[in-house]
Amino acid sequence: MNPGTALFAGRVDERVEIFWKDKEAKRNPDWINIQGGTSRWRSPDGVTLGTDLLTLEKLNGRAFRLLGFGYDGEGVVTSWAGGKVDAATARGCKLKVWLMPRASERNLATQKLESEVVGTREYSSGHPAMQRLNPRIYQLLLLYEQ
């Protein structure tokens, strides 16, 4: 548990969690967390909760790298591969996103696809199994430099 501030705590699609570098004065964000199924918050280039992998590739202008599924750190983007999302990140602030397949679409076919992109290994968003799974963003994190 980290002390912080929850803005719009009672509104699922507006909730933002801010964790401060200066915890006493609540100044200078260390990181900002947004998670769930949908959100009104989005990056300047349109990245938001619920954005799917195919749309994220279009926003980025190219394929990117992410970790596989089936463990705690699943689906985190490890590299934007020099794409537009990385270029749009403000100096001193880094956007991290996590994607996962939709539980509502889980069946034998999607389980087979997931087994092709499982674990802590990096995969291209252009991998055929990733493309067919088309996972969605479930967490956004803005990390601020020290």
C-alpha cells in the first residue's frame, strides 16, 4: 500500500490514483494509475482503457513489443519500437500500458491462441496469435522521472 490520492473515487470511468514524491505536501507526482474496463482519461494520441491491440498499433504507426500472458505482469508493453506513442510521451513522463485478452471471449480457440504467447517472453504485437486475440488495455501508468 502506498499513500496517495484517489480523484473521482466513486466514478469508475473517471477514477485516477496519484502517488506523490512528496507524500506530506502531496506535490510532484511519482506515478499516476488508471485501471479498469473503460475510462474518460486518454493520452494526447488517444490511448485509453479498452483500446485494443490493433488500434494501438495504428496509433503507434507500427508494431510494438509486449510480454506474454498468464502471469502477474502479463501484457505489459516493453517497447513502442520508436513509434508515435513513444514520441508523443512528454519529456520526463513515460506511458506504460498493460493489455490482456477479454475474459468474455474466452473459449477453446482463444485458449489455444493464448498458449502461443504465454509467459515472460517478449512478443511482437504483429504476432499472428496477438493479432487474433486482439487484447485490450486494462491499465495505464504514467511514470514521472525523479
